[in-house]
Amino acid sequence: MRAIVAESPEQLVWQEVADVTAGPGEVLIKVAAAGVNRADVLQAAGKYPPPPGASEIIGMEVGGVVAEVGVDVTEWSAGQEVCALLAGGGYAEYVAVPVGQVMPIPPTVNVVDSAALPEVACTVWSNLVMTARLSPGQLLLVHGGASGIGSHAIQVARALGARVAVTAGSPEKLQLCRDLGAQITISYRDEDFVARIKEETGGAGADVILDIMGAAYLDRNIDALATDGQLVIIGMQGGVKAELNLGKLLTKRARVIGTTLRARPVSGPASKSAIAAAVTESVWPMIAGDRVRPVIGNRLPIQQAVEAHRMLLSGKAFGKILLTV
């Protein structure tokens, strides 16, 4: 089969590699498209190795068709269209996936565009609902509202009855966020998000903050939190080390939560399989009911993986970037 081999960040070569097969408890998927994630860019640069035992090939989500199943797999059969959450291996013609991480495709989504869903849907649902317990009427602040994660989080939060505030970096991205349902849109280039959140809430603050920035935003995120608020950190684009004012944290009875999806176990109560099952049960009906939709900024042939990574790093892309096979 063919797959992308990362010889360097600027040399992502579509070449022949060893075939993969479905082992026990696995499904082999013929890939129609793979989603592009910041973790893929980091892995190509040698900064984010896959978990032990995972494929060395880049790619954490795909949409495609079942090619074969392991001897003990009864849930799926060859020819079915599916999407899947991966620990790696997605930038390829075929990928083997633990059966618990394979999901049906919502009826309103085609097989290529389904590759835009697994990573964002599992990340958003596991963090906003399974971890932070976002409730109707609460205010969610999403940093990077026009990103793949952000664009999905806006829609899911609104479907749950929450209010949504976002930060983004351009008028076009802010308009996209408004179109998706965000009620408070903040330009991080021109405005102080803490001041705007305080102004919009009468000084109360945000109940939940979904943060991709990490260290650079830590102190201001605490300032923007409401009493009993929760800061959920899922990315470190703004660095890994910062000083935390424990006085502010204690006064607000706030929680700072750090999570990652890729390194979770395959099975168990907080596993990727459990999250995928929850997403299928709760988010897919939102998509079928047209309350949530995949937001796709670009579709490129997989041979243009370098260009896709450049797009993501440029900050000019919105929604998900897909690589078609």
C-alpha cells in the first residue's frame, strides 16, 4: 500500500510501505480521506511521537470503507462506510483500527467529509460534557473558535443550550463563528478577552473555558473564569510553562484540567472506545438533525500533505483540512 512517510516537515512523501491487516479486535479501513490535526504537524517535525504500539504513520482520523475485519469482530463487515478515531496511521491507503474506535457515518455526511468528525467530535464531547459537564445556560468560552475544534465546539454547546463566546483572529473567522451560533465574538488581536467576558456577564465570567493556548493564556483564563468555573486545557500553542496564582484559583473555587485524547487507552471507562460510543449516541443525532455539521475549510489530495500542514500552521485556515486518498 501507499502512505505518507515523514522524512522531514517539508518532505512528506507518498510512497510504498508495508501492507497492514486487521488483527484480533481490529477493522481494516480503506481510507477515503484523512483529517489534518496540529498533532500531525508536530509528529512530522519529530516533536510528538505516537503512543507505544501505534503506527508510525501520521494521521489520527479517517473516513473510509471497511476492507476486512479481525476474526473476532462481529460489529462491522466489508463494504460498510465508517469513520474512525486513530492513534496513528491515517495518512495511508489502509489503516487498521481497534473496533471500539470505529463509528458509523451520520446519514447527512458523505464518506470523505466524515474524516472531519472523529477527532473534533471526540475531543469536544469528552472535554465539554464528560469532563466539564457543560449545562444549559452556562457560558462557554472557546479560544480559536474558527478552528476544527472550535467550530465543532460552538455548535455542540449551542445544541446543549449553552451560551458561547469565542476568540478568533480575523473578521472572516469571527463571522464564521457567529454563523455557527456564537453569541459573543472577540478579536484576540484587538480586544482583551477578559474585559469583554466580564462586560458581557456583568462581572461573573465564563463557566467553562476550552483552551488551546496553554501557558500564554493561563493567568488571563483564570481571570475570565466564573466562580466554580472550569478551565479545560487541550493544547499548548502558547507554551508549556506558566505561573499559576493559587490565590485566584482558591477564591474562585475553580478547576484547571489538562486532558489529551491520543494517549488514552483503547478500552475502559475513560477510553477512546468509551468516548467514541458516547459521541455516536449523543453527537451523531445532532448532526442527523442538522444542529451540528462538519466545517471543512479545504480538501487536498494526500500527495499535498506538506501544503495542508502549511495551511494549518499559517493560521489562515478555518474548520478542518482534509487529505483525500
